[in-house]
Amino acid sequence: MQLKLIPYLQQGVLDNIPTERYMTALRSDLLEKVARGEAVPLDLLAALAGFCHASEYVMWEAPDDTARLEKLDPARSETERLMTGCFRPVAPERLPRDEIEPLRPLSDETSKAVGAQYEENPYPRWRFLPPTTPRDDAIDILVAGAGTGQEPILVAKEYPKARVTALDLSRTSLAYGLMRAREHDAGNIRFLQGDILDVAMIGQKFDSIRSSGVLHHMKEPLQGLLALKGVLKHSGTIRLFLYSAAARWGTLAAQEMRKARGIPATPDAIRAFRQEILALPDDHPAKTVSQGRDFFSISGVRDLLFHVQEHNYTIPMIADLVAASGLRLLEFANTAKARKRFEDMGFKEPNDLASWEKVEALHPGTFSGMYKFTLGF
């Protein structure tokens, strides 16, 4: 069992409740043994510590665990250091923050608040990249709202000849991305801290602009889109992902629970709130958030349920946003399952938003992965 478990801990991610329950019990069992002075496998402890760190120690820490941890001294032995590292960091994270180039200080109050959230909890904390097929295009690409670098690194690997700019509000998030970019040998990325509202200060036009799950965290998303339009080449495209209100009904219910209880966005409070959600009846709408990957890290839960600024869209609101931007809808992307629903209802024009509104009304979860669409001149 141990021989199979260690590779999983080294390569896997926490993403479901049964695994979390098993890992929580395993961690407590190992801690009890260490507290009694029993020998435990160091390779298992090291793998578990890395696994727990990747999820930012989101698993519940029982009072007995806390009492045992207080008796450990990470400086006393490798066993106690690794065991402690299964519950909390034993050393500060070293990120190349000083190497991130600033665009200009943030001035918009909403941008400051959002930036502060991601300084405290860079999101997402990722470990691995999916494979990509390299393309030969030597183009200029902007990832607006680059977060911790996963998207710009994927883009840089897909377009090794491209010049990629990764813009984000959070210096710490970008530093995490720079660290990962070096690990993945993605050297064609410029990491730049700044606001989308100030994107013209980069002094460059782009062939492709990607902004995934970002504009809906701005006070005025249209202003963000117009700023991006201002740096788009005439032949270029903007790809956007925005939240669907219909698909997020469970998330919105959980957010209302959190607001009603006045729960702060601290790690301890987030862990406790997760337990409240898990204790809900299975038919409670808020419990649906426990099925998503964001539920399995501190930064993920904060982004999902504790965000300081958020807009949720309907398809008519998407249509209004596109019209107000002065851009054309080039593609309204969707999954194969969504397309089948669309076609089964007799619709043929894939960019007809009025038809997609009818599909979503009948199937509210259609855009659980956000509305994904591409705009151009």
C-alpha cells in the first residue's frame, strides 16, 4: 500500500472528499505515532508533507492533532520537521518577488482590494501542466490576469516563438508563476505587475489577448474590456471567460451562508466553514461546491466563496457587454455536450446568443466552466 501511496502523493492533487477523509485520517494516525515516539517512514512523511502543502493545509485539524503538534519541535529531528510540515509550513516560501517588473502602482480601489486578496492567497497553487502541441506562430500574446502563471506558461509552451506578456495585480502570484516558468523552461514570458485599466502603458499591441475569469472581478468589467480593446491589433482576438449566474447557483448559496455568518477569510475560518458545508444535507444547494476542485485548497475556497469583488453574468448581459465594447462576437465556445443540447433543441447558428439563452434556461449547468467567447474587430 505504501509503495503505491507515495507516488500518488508526489504526483496527485487533493480533489475529492473520500481522498481528503483518507488523508486526514492517515495524517492524524502518523502524528499520533510520532507523538508516542514510534518510527514512521520518512519517505511517506515527506510525500504527505508535499501533498498537504500543495493544498495549503486545507484539511481539518482536530483539537487532538493541535495538542500533539504543540509538543513537536521541527528542529529536533527530521521526523518531527516532516510531521509538522504535514500540517503547516515549517519555513517561509521563497519567491522571486523582486524580479517582477512593475507597470505602475495600483490606483483603482477595487483593483487594490483584489490585488491584496491574491497577495495573501495566490491562486491557483498548481503543480503540473497538461501536455501541449507546439505551434510555429511568432505572435504577441497578452494574458490579462495571469494569476500564478499556469495559463501564460501553457501559452508559452504552445507558442515557443511567441512573445508572451503575463499581467496581473499581484506581485506574489506573478512571482509564483516566474518560479514555475523556470521549472518548465518557459523563457519567453514577461511577467508584469499592473492593472488591466493601465494596460496601454505597456506600449504594445497584441495579436491575441486572453483573460480567463478576470473581468468579472473588476468594478466595471466593460472598462477593463475597453482597455484590452485598446491594445488589440486590428487582426487580433480577445478570448474571455466569465461566470454564469445560472451555473453558479450552488456557489451563490454557499456565499450567502458565509455572508450571513460574517465568516472572515482566514485559513482557520475557511477550514471551519468547509466542515459546515460538508455537514449540510446532500440536497442543500450550497453543498455542491464540495464537488469542485477549488474546494480543496485555501486559496481555492477563498477565490470561490470569499472573493472581495465579483459579477455573475447571464447570456443577455454577455450580449450587452459585447455590444457596448464595439467588438464582434467571433465564437461562443462550448463543450460537445452543450453543442449537442443546442442542436437537439433545433438550433443551428452557434453564435446565436438568444438560442443559447434558451438552452441554459432548460439546462442551468451548461456553462459551469464559465461562458467562453472570442471577440474581434
